[in-house]
Amino acid sequence: MAKPNPNILITGTPGTGKSELCRLLKEKLAPDFTLQNVSKIVIDNGFVEEYDDDLECPVMDEDRLLDLLEPILQRGGNIVEYHSSDFFPERWFAAVFVTCCSTNVLYDRLRQREYSERKLKSNMECEIFQTPLEEARDSYRKEIVFVLQNNDLADQAANVQQICNWLEEWKKKSNKK
């Protein structure tokens, strides 16, 4: 009997292309995978505790979110999208993909979103200092963390293919066990 599909985490600084990558993966991998957009789940379920004026974003109730996600992720076959990763249990994921992009590209993307100067600066610093990547490397075994350069459509297509290739290898290994 084949194992259920693995859960995959897609993380990275806002504006590095997580949402588009997840949309493309969902299209390619449906119906075997379900997209779990953490920001949407938090809002839809009222898991916002307060609003952080400094970071200009909602602060979520991580415990309630994790309680909701636990049974969903136990079934496998989820693509989880969020800009942070350190609070998710490692046991949930077979792979963590961190999207990155050049600061020129990121700056333009965040400008298009009409981010305030403070929020734009904060997110640019996250990318410059590779905060999401370091967070993933500190939170998960190094062999499950992968970096995806995500500057343009060619990168997007290559990243979808890389994840699909990883998934095929994962299936081969898990079916041998």
C-alpha cells in the first residue's frame, strides 16, 4: 500500500512569489494535493489576536491555527503556504521550499502592492538577511530545506518542475520502505 502524499511547506519573504508558485503547483498536482494558505485560514477562522502597527500586519493565534491544521496535515497531500515557518512542527513536512528573489525584483513587486515605506523596508531587510531561509534552516533538518530562486516566469516554471521532480523521488523512496 502506497503512503499518503507528503506535506510540503512553501515559505519566503512576502513578494518572492509563494502564492503564484502554490497556485501553479495546485493546478499541476490536483486532485492529489490541497493548498493550505495560512494567511487565509487565519482570517477565515478568526485567529487574529491583534494588529501589529509596527509591522503593519495581523498577529495570529498560533495555537488555534496549529490545532486546526493538525488533523488536516495528518492526512498528507497538502501544500502549506506562509511567510514564516518556525512554529510549524517538523513532523508535518517532508520538504520545505523557501522562495527567494533579487532585491530589485522584490522592491518592484512590493511597490506594486503599495506597501508603506516601513513595511517595504522591513520586507526588503528580511530578504537581504535571508530571514525566512535562516528560520527554515534553524527549524528543520537541512536535508528537507530547499531554496528556490523566483525572479521571473522562467524561474516559476523551473521551480514547479523542481518540486515535481522532488515529489517523484520522494514517492520512489517511500514506496521502497
